[in-house]
Amino acid sequence: MSEITVVALDAMGGDHAPAEIIQGGMDAVNKNKNVKVLLVGKEDVIQKHLEGKEYSKAQIEIVNATEKIDTAESPVQAIRGKKDSSIVVGMKLVKTGAADAFVSAGSSGAILVGGQLLVGRIKGVERPPLAPLIPTANGVTLLIDCGANVDARSAHLVQFAKMGSIYMEHVLGIKNPKVGIVNLGAEEEKGNALVKETFPLLKECRDINFVGSVESRDIPMGAVDVAVCEAFTGNAILKTYEGVGAVLISKIKEGLMTSLRSKIGALLIKPALKATMKSFDASEYGGAPLLGLNGLVVKTHGSAKAKEVCNSIIQCEMFKRQDINGKIKEQIQIAEKESVSEA
């Protein structure tokens, strides 16, 4: 039997908590026998939502946490002040080794702060980035960073590229993944000061497959497997991606309902259209891991429903099985040795 992956799930975080979050936990254990879910939150509330539901009782456990961190709260103050919140309790389970991973749709700021203060960074990692998978014409691209480090430096972006390459190769199975730095043109001399400073450093990296600049319009076409940028740019790309996708889906549905002919056509193309839409559904790919920590922390959308939560939990099982943290540590150690020898 495979080793069990224990995932602490923030049952109280997100727009659709606790019902959709708890349902996602139940779906995950019913789908994967190698996962155990610790539902972290108010015990009486969680118990009520579990009553009468079909799930593997041996794979779900409740961990009581009496407080909840709201999105409007100061992240630092909330992490320090609300010691019995579902986010703090869940992250401490990872820190102590009682859980392999923590998944939450709650406050992004609290998750980022808690990840660094409670779980802690891998030695040598300067800034942990948030790295979601976004759908493309060829499959998916890892967008790194999308929300953790707005004021990143060139050395941070180089680490993002290396961690992203490890993730794509060992979790997604993409050999020698193509890495590009997000820029406003393909030419090397283009870009802001950060991009111009980072570009030559990425070119010198022997352990990644750096292919140069990638414009944001080329990301949906699958031009690269790893798109590297600081969090301001990454978050703008991600939110634009989601907004345009939602509008397109709405317009397609609207167009298919305009006449009797279009409605008949909609019935004929429904199976093919459904499959296509599924491939561009971000919830199919789970949440965004905060890479470079001593344990795995995954942030899902605040609007996440059961499917995204379920996929995020299963994503954690793959992360552990492929020992992504171990591979990141190994690469950081190699980079440090090379730096010392060159000095």
C-alpha cells in the first residue's frame, strides 16, 4: 500500500465555506485511498455538514479550531493574534509534521504570512512564490509568481524559474520544461529594469531550459511551460485570464440561445463543447502551491467549490509522492556549492 498523504483542510475559509470545502474533502478521500483529510475548523459546524454523507470515515478527521481569519483583517496581526484560527492551527499541523500539506481558500494575505512565519522557508529560498497552473492550448503553464512577491529582485526570479521547472517536470511529467520570462516583447533588450537584470542571469542557468522572453498574449498559446514574473505582473495576468474566460463562456452561451437554429446546433455540439470547456476550467488543476516552504501550503481561489478543493488535495498527494520539497532543497544546495566554488 502507498504511503498516506495527510492534508489539513481549512474548512472555514472561502466564499463557499464550510459546505463546499467539506464536500471537496469528502470527494477527495472517496476518490483517492492514499489521502487522509484533517478538517480544521469549528467541530460542531463540521460535524453537522458530515452527517448523513457518504465518505470513508477512516480517511477524515476533525481538528477543532474556534476562530476564523477574515479577508479584511491585517494578515500579520491575524496570524499572531488568532492562535486558534483554522489557518494557524492547520499550518501548525504541517510545521509539526502531523500533516504533509495545508489547503485553504481563505485570506490570501494570512496564508502567505502564515506560510513564512509558521511553516518556514527551505534554507536558501529567499522568497516563496505562489504558482498556479493556468490552462493553455497545449495543456497548462505554471505562472510563477502570481501573488506573493510584488517587489521581487532578479535573484528571486531566478529561484522561481528553478522551482517552477522542478514542479513541472516532476508533478506534470514535462521533461526539460521551457522557461520564459514575461516581457513586453521578444527582444532581449526590451523590458523594465527587473526583466533586463534577470534575463542574462536566466540565460546563464545550466539547470533550466530558458527560451527567452514570452509576451502575455503567447502564454495562452502554450509558448512556455513556466512563465516567470514578479507578483504584480503575474496577478494581473491571472485575473485578466479569468475575467476574459468568464466573459467568453457567457457570450458563447448567450449566442447559442439566440434562435431555434442556434439552440439545435448547441445540442449537437454540446459534448465537444463541454470537453473543450473542461480543459480550460482552472478548477480542474487544483490550487496554487506556495513553493519553497518546509511543508506544502496550497492556496485555492476564494470562490473555490468542491471540485477545486478536491483536486487541490489530490495535487498534494502528487507533490509528496514526487518529493518536490526534497528536489528543491537539493537544487538550492547545488547552487550554493557552485556559488562558493566560483567565489
